[in-house]
Amino acid sequence: MSEEEAKLIGSFGSPAVHRVEVALRLKGVPYEFIQEDLNSKSDLLQEHNPVHHKVPVLLHGGRRPALCESLVIVEYVDEAFPRGPALLPADPLDRAAARFWARFIDDKCGVCTWVALWGEGEAREAAARETKRNLTLLEAQLGGRRFFGGDRVGFLDIAASGLAHWLGVFEEMAGVTLLTEEEHPALCRWAREYVADEAVRGCLRDRGALLAALAARKDRYVSTAKAMARK
């Protein structure tokens, strides 16, 4: 397959898009970034993600279908471009565990963290407690290692990347602190190591610019959190 044909439909500041960018960079895959305006979604996006109309979407040459959902794309990149370093562990058990904890981050951590940031009253307080418990469970998976998979960034680090760069921005916006050195020192150390990685730095957005861009969406975040808390 021609690596020059990889195109990524994404948007500025999206942690899900960042996952795919990091995977491509770690594998040494050149790609074209197609900036999407999520306030006025393009025909290209709606054609290639007709289910959710969301980014990221990866186009690989003229192959169909296009790929959607960040973790699905990361796994595809790992398999489609084997010449670069493997992102998922080689051992089947370790590989399954990495997938489990990646789903834990998206399914178990996602809602409670969002409500802890943008919710109200007792629902927000309960979500904050649950978020911190989840962070403790995730931190235990480091097991004293530099990264979740060992000495270099891998699949689970990519899955958790929102904690390393975006969470601090959201905390500042919301006036809430969830991840601290006192409660989760290993996870905080991991976060610093992650953002210092050369491949990661190449696709991290400037914090100030990211804060400005995300602040414009704050009302939407609050509305979403209220809806989540009611379920």
C-alpha cells in the first residue's frame, strides 16, 4: 500500500484526532491532514462517516470503506504499516489487556470525567469521586513502567493521551482538579513523559491556542454533561 495516500480528516484540538496522528507518526506514515469545520460539516466527512458525522476519519488511498473511530483507526494503522514499531503488544494476553483498558478509558472514564468537569451539585461531586477511583485503577496498570507498554509510547498510552494534555486544559476551564501529584504521582509522571516524546510533540497543539479554541465550546460541554448526568 502506498503510504503517501493516507489522509486524515480531523479538527483542531480534538483528542480523538490526536490519537490517530500519534499512531501515524510513530509508524512513520506520511499523511495529509484535512481540517474539518465541525460547525459546518463537509460533504466529505458526511460521505465517509455517514453514521456519526464525526472526526477522525482515515482515508487510505482509494480503498473503501473509510475508517472511523479513533481506536479502530489506531489498530488499523498498526497492522497496515508493519514496518514501524508495533503499537499493540505482541503477546495475545497483553494485547487483549491493552484493548480492555483502552475501552475502560472511553467507556468507564469518559462519562464520569465529563460530569465531574461540567456537571452540577451532587452529580458533579459523585462523578469526581468516581473519576479519581478510575484514575487509581488506571495508574496501577503502569506497574512502575515509563509507559503502559514499557519503554516507549504504545497503544494504551495513545488511548490515555487525553489525560496527558487535554485534561489539564479542561480542569483550568472548569475550575476543577481531578488529577494531582498527591493522589496519582505515577500517572502525572507518565503524562509528562508522554508529552515529551518526540512523535507526540509533533502533533500536540499549543496549550494557549487549545485553551482558547475549547473555551468557545464550554456551553456545549455543560449541556452535554447535564444530559449525561440525567441518564
